[in-house]
Amino acid sequence: MEDIRRLSVSEVDGRAEVELVREVELPKERILTSGCGGGITFRIDPRLFPRIESSLRVQPARLFERMKELYLRAVGYRSSRGIHGAALADPDRLLFMAEDVGRHNAVDKVVGEALLAGVPLKDRILLNTGRISSEMLLKGARMGVPLVVSRTSPTEMAVSLAEQLDITVVGYLHHDSFNVYAGGAALILDDPAVAPTPPARA
């Protein structure tokens, strides 16, 4: 928060303008995107991110409970399936939850709420209802979370990055089953009755 000098949001079009206390050098390589009407993103070298070191260990039962909690609180997602939900959680509770048409925006909202509340992001669980892309995985890495969980699948690049950064990736978490796509150190898998379903190989 101390990096922000001024923040204003236009009441006309919702445009947010942020002025920082110091200059920031943006990544050099800009990429034009076709999604959501087009836009610009930046290629960020994953080698700039340190490997995640964490003592977080979570039982599968806790993941089922947290995803169910996210599902019940994500009213827009349940009613339309066109809105994404995201949450930052501890094993025993959701800390922050947000919804948005864009899955990245939903995660950004959660991070913003934690930032405003002064709640550390490290050693938490990042849950979301959408696909885990490489960009989403790098958001988790920047947050310092060792465990990223989704109701759907990760991309191949996200899995590769997760393996490089020691992040556990869980996908297709539903009711009583899930797939572990990368890592696994953040999970407690002592009970064979709740062992994860291995992801299918093409």
C-alpha cells in the first residue's frame, strides 16, 4: 500500500488510474491479445520468480470444504456459469472471495482485498472456478501461495511452471475427487480413501 500515492476510479467508465510513489520499469515485450475484445499484456520471465518454500499442508477434506464454500458464495457463478469466482483461503476458512466476468479480475480483486486489509498472502490457498493458465499460475507465484486449486483444468504451461516453482496444482476438484497435476507437497495424502484421481494422459 505504501507504493501507491493516488488512486482514482472514473464514475463514467470505471477506468482506474493509479499513481505510484516511484517509477516502475514495465516488461519490454508487449503482446497484443485477442480475448475480450483485444488488449495488451506483458511477457514476464518466470525465472524472475523464486521457488515457493512453504510449510502449508492441507488435508483433501479441507479442500472439498473450501471449494464448496466458494461455490455457495459465488452467486453469479452458480446462476450464470458465465462469471468466475476466486478465493484466498486457509485450510479452515475462506479469507476473501470475489467474482468477475474475467477469472484474472476475480483473483486480482481477492489480492486487492487482502492488501487493503493488511492480510499476508503467503502460505494461503488460491481457489478459483476457472482454468489455471500460466498467467494465473504466475499470479499465485507472485502471491507466494504453494497451492492453486480449480474446479477445472490447468494448461500444460501452467503445470510446467508449477513444477519449476514448487507449487501444487489441483484441478477438477468436485465433491470427493480431484487431480494433482504438479507438486503435491502441500497435500496430506495419508488416507488411501481420499487419494486423488491421476490426470488422464493424451
